Amino acid sequence: MGRVHHTEATVPTHRMEARDFIWLAALGTARRGAATLDDVCMAIDDIAGHLWTPVAEVVVGCVEDMLHDGTLAAYGTGDRFITTSRGDETLALLLALPMAHPACPLAQVALRLKLAFVDLVSTELRRRCMEQAAMSYQRALDGQARDCATCGARGPFGRLWHDQDGERLGRELATLRAIADFGCGP
């Protein structure tokens, strides 16, 4: 897995990276029920969509690492696997990882994966994940407001696009807060 290890503190500080996305998808998919490599690849395609598609060999390598590491365990006969208790802990650690700037496509992948699997953890962890995502959006909006006031190089059409980006981030922040209210309670 990326750089998350079980010996780290419960709130890692590095941002999610590509291997973390695969681990999150595999652990979340297997946590919902016995899964295959095809199930993990389909989950990534369904959740990340056009934003990110890892090479199949990398997914295979990650799942093999998780089976060797004990975060996944073989299930029944055949090629199915499930999440172990160690895998549940790793899933929680991955959900706690901070995201990059929300306008970054890979941060969008991280957010989509987190939202897809955050229901699998406790309400408290779910609340922390949602608050962290909302804070990331708020920081981006705050920074965008400062950028807009100081950048004259954008030109009128660049400023229009910049404003549209800010409006989109604001809508996404409002949606995150609504999801948090719904999924985490008061």
C-alpha cells in the first residue's frame, strides 16, 4: 500500500496516492462481500470513471500484496477474497488520509472512492472523513478568492472560467455537507 503502515498514528498526514486508491477500492469492495480481481477493477471503473484507470497488472500486484500482507484473505474455493480485521483497520486508515486540492483530478478520484466506501466505517470515522473533505474544499475556496483578487494575467475569459471553478467547488462543498448531515447525523 502506498505509504500507510499499521504502525503509523491513526491520522496519517501524507496525501493519498495511486496505490492507496487501489487498496481502498479492493478493501472496500471485498468488505461489501467476497470479491474477485474483476470486481475490484469494475469498482474502480464505476467509481473513478474517466478520471483514472490503473493498469490491470498494478491492481493484480496490489491485491497480491494485500493477500500476502494479511489485509485480504482468500475466500472459499476459487479466486475470491474478503477483508480481514487488519484490512478493516487499513480501510479506516485510508479513509483518514488527506486529499490534494479538490480541483485536482486525482483528488476527485480520492473523494469518489472515499464516498463510495465511507459507509463501511463507524459514524465517528465517517464524520471525520467528511469534515476533512469539507475543510479541503473550504481551503480551496478561500485560496481561490485570494488568487482571483491578485492575478491580473487571467484575462476576462480566464477569470470567467476561474469564477465557474469557484462556483463548482462551492456546490460540491454544499453537497459534501449535505452528505455529512445525512450520513453522520447531528
